[in-house]
Amino acid sequence: PLSVRVDNVRIAEAAGMGASEPFLTAKEILVDVDLFALLKKEIRVDSLTVTQPVARIVRGADGKWNYETLGRKNDGSGDRKVSFALLAIEDATVVLVRPGTPDEKFDHVHLKLHDFIPGTPAKLEASIHLAGEGKELAELTGTLDKGFDGSFKLTEVSQSGVKGLNASGTIRAVSNGPVQVAAELKAKEPNLSAKIEANVKNGETLEGTIRASGLELNRKEWKQPLRISQLNVSLAGDTATFQPFRIETGKLNAAVTLAVHSISKSPQIEATVESAGELAEALEVAAALGAKQSMEASGAFKVKANLRGPAQKPEAISYTASGTLDNGVLKVQSLAKPLELKHASFEATPAAIAIDLDTPTLNLIPAPAVQATGSKYASSAPATSPAPPTKLSIKGSAKIGKLITSNLTMENVRSQFSMNQGIARLDPMEATFYGGKISGSIAADLRHEPAQITLVTKVAGVDAAQLLGATTGLKTLAGKLTAEGNLQFHTAPGEPLAKSLNGDLKIDMADGRIAGINLLNEFSKIGKFLGFQMKQDTFTDFVKLSGAMKIQNGLAQTDNLKLDFGGGSLTASGTVHLVEELLAMKIVTTLNKDTSASAGGTQIGGFLATALANSKGELVLPINASGTFSKPRFAPDAERMAKMKLESSGSGILQGIKDGSGSVQGLIDMFKKKKQ
């Protein structure tokens, strides 16, 4: 037999198929030719082996493929037919060229064509080894006859996030007609199975139908597989329209309508999803599909969402959604205790969320810091800066049975709330607060760590002992507190709220008690009350305490503090450190007439030295208070006493001159030093 070997082969493209690129180039072609066919002016190739070719398979504008003219020459000299008993192509690169779509390239292609005679059926065997971790083998077997009719097989193919895909089925492609596919497929990761039927015509746009049945998707971390019983897709006008279908997994189910537009250019999805089930299962599915999770959650939910946007950029998809959550529990990583939701409803877009929630308890105490390991002494991990604020706006209403923070507890909270650019607000807000009521607004700047709080509030009937014990170092003051103010502070775990307190506060307390000290006993020591009987009580009851304070970093300053107690009253100015309880106060105490009389009146040992009597017969004592609130120290205020004596003397002289009873001698005697 006649054998021919040709090196570095180049075969030109057929006319009308684009002459700029050759139909085929090859490293080597080995040909065995039938001599008797040559004598009949026919070329019959017993075998043709092409090594490492690069072939361009081109579809013309008329829908015909360039390989259909293989073996024919229409130049007026007759139609010479070339036939092959065997055409073998080894380790080829095939470039698929179709009008209006990017070229597709396939490497490591192996092909055998048996009994090829133009115009008659020929048997085709082809395989492609794809890049990947498994066998990555795609095989095609069938008959070429104005198209293709045969079967295909995929073995351990890993593509587009799917690993270990195995599939087999039939394929029929008629020239200028539809491609018909029927297949079964399975994959290892994710665990995937389905039956596919397709009837698609590939022209300027895809036309036809695709049907999938028994579609099941599962992953190792899922408790339940995801199932779609039937999927029907119509292809027309470059749009895929899905008939409504249902997705189910465990107790979770979703009804979906879906359309994909501009398939051949830039696919755009338009979908509606209605779902109901267990939130925990929904989050598991979302996590398995690649969604980032920052919390664990459970509860029964319902949601409806409309989505629209580019299929290849999920982050750019716009949506509107609404739904409800009942009997939910949310485990947020930054909080020590889960958030319980009796009921919540919401409406959401990528820019804003509106939420109405009802919860028995909202515990905002942060989770303990993660402890460092690997050393003998564990230490807290360094604090991390909070995430930068997003453009997402959140607003709604809240009904909270008990709101717990590191320092404060509120009950029966009713509030409108919002969050925007890292600022959370409760405004307006009202709640039960340590036995009384609180109203006003709260703003929390979450861009700082710890969060910075601004409180504009009014409280009434609050148990002062509980409130002061929770927020300051003062533990000796009790009573019903009414107050209003504008305050700023932050809530650091384990740190008294008052340590960072700044702002203005007006207070009014009624029917209270100062524990640990009896003021009358202390005043008796200073005034040297001769007839006063020391009290056994180690506390002081008062009728009213009022005043205004300016607070800076926990240091409260006042110039109008007033205290009405059994037996008298006092006014005070100075400072109180709300955390360390340190006192630096100037006090003027006025004992009522009865108490003054029982103490000895003007006959007390400290008269004109530590105490004076006013025109009503009441003893007045100027006092310096220092020490701490729980252990105060009292001492006569000599400077204030001198001023009071001068003011009192001047007032008496002027009065005498006015009524004619004054005299020069009386003026002189008043400034003489009295004998002790």
C-alpha cells in the first residue's frame, strides 16, 4: 500500500468560512492510501493519523459547518470525493467558532472517524481530557450524518465548583435544527443527582426547552438534602423562563419564579422567592451556598423576596423582602446571651431595613474577651476596632420585656429605633426603670469601642439606691428619685457607668435616707450643743433632696444642692466624685426653731464660733465636708463663719439706725472681743 508522511501540515479554510485562519495545522500526518481507488480518480484513505493538530471548527452565517465540505472541491473540474476508512486525530486542540459568541477552546482532544464517505453516515469516537483533579474525561460516540446522533459520558469531571461529576446520556444534533439531550448525572461534591432533558436550537439566540427532574443537592455539613422535584425551562429571545417550581429541604420550602434575560451577553436574573420553615435550616443552606455567617439562629420564619440584577455579580443584585420570625433565638457572637424574639416582622432592601420586634429579654452584655493561650498566664485578647459603618439604614419599633446592659436594666420598654452610619437610636423611648418610669431618647455611637452613649431623659419615682448602686460608687443614698438631664457615657464591661459620665442633671428626691451617718449628731459635735441628746440612729431621714449638677468624667459639681431633713435643712456647693465617693463640699445648715431650742439656742458652746442664730431663732452652722460619702468628715467653716458674722452684724446696725435704737457705743461694743 502507498503510505505518505507529511510534516508541519497546514490546510486552508473552505471558501466563505474565514480565510484568515487555516482549517487545520498539524505536527505530522501519516496517510495510507488505496491504490485501486486512485486509478478510478477517487481518493480513498485507508487510514489517516493526525498528530497534535490545531483545528478550527467554524459555523458559517448560513448555519453550515466547515467540516461539511471536507473532501469536496467545487472548481468546475468535477466533484472529487475523499473518503477515509479511519481518520485518527491524537492530542488535538479544537477551537469552536460560532457567530456572535466568544471562541471556545478545547485541549487534549482525541478523535476517530470510521468509514467516512461524503454524503453517507460515518461513525465518530471522540474524547477530551480536561484539566482537574480526577479523570476529567469527556467521551462522545455516535454517527455523523448531516448532524450527530449518539451518546456521551462524563467521568470524574470537576468544573465550576462541582467535583466528581459523572454523567451519561444521548445527544442528537441536526444541521440547522435543535440539539436534543437526555442525560442522568451525579456528582460527589456537592452530592448532586438529576435527570435532564433538553431540546435547544442554537441560532442567534437559544430557542427550546429544558426539563430537569429528581434534582437533589446535598453537602456533608447539611442535615437534609435540597430537592427540586421538577424544573421546566423555556428558551426564547435570549431569555430563559422557568415555570414556578419548589425547593424543599427538611421543613424548609420555597416557591420560586425565575427568568434569566440576555443569556448570551450579560445574564440578568429576575426572581420571586416565597419561603417558610425553620431559620436554622435556612442559614445552613445559605452557608453551604457560600453566604458568610456571623450568628446562629432558630425559629419559624416566613419571607417573600423579589430579586433583580446581574447573575454573575450576586453582590450587585437588588431586592425587596418582607417577612416574619416567631419564637426565634439569635446567638450573636458579640453578646454573652442569646436574643429571644417572641415575634419580629421586617421589610428590607439593600439600603434599608424596617423591623418591628417583640422580645421578652434583650441582653446587651458583651461576650467575655477571648483568652490568649500558650502561656502560663492567660490574658485577654487585644480589643479590636469595630467594623466601619455601612450605608444600610435600619429603623422600626421595639417592644422589650427586659433590656439589660452592663450597667442598667429597663423593663417594659416601648420605643421607636433606628440605626444609620453606625449610630443607633431609641427615640422616643419609655420604660419601667428601677421601680419608676424613664422616658426620653438614647443614642449609641457604635463606631467606637466601647460604644459612646448619649441619654436625654426624664425619670420619675425611681429607686435611687438601685440606680446609684448600678451606675456609681454611691451606696448610702436611698429614696424616690425624679430627675432629668442630658448625659454622655460609655458602657465598658466591669466599669461603673459614672466613671465616663458627662453632662447636666437636675435631681429631686423625696422621702429618702442617708445611711451610715446621723447628720444631727455630726452638727451637734460642731456646734457644741449643750442640751442635745445624741441619737442612736446611724442614718438620716430626709424629706427632700434637690439640686442641679454639672458632671465631668464622673465628678459632679453643684452650687445649689438643698436637703430638708428632720430638724432642719441645708444648702451645699462643691463636688462629689460619683465613683470614688470623694466629697469637697461647703455646707450651710439651718436647724429649725424647735431643734435649735432643744440644742440650747444661743447658749450652745459654739455660739458665735461655729454657729449663729438668725432672726427666727434658728441656729445656722457653716460646715466643710470632706472624706467620702460613706465616711464623711465635718469641720467648722471658719471663713464662711466670719463672713456670716459680718453680714449679721452689719444687718443689725443698719436696722438699729433705721428704727432709732442704734448708738455709736453699740457699734463699738459689737466689734469688741468678747470675753470667753
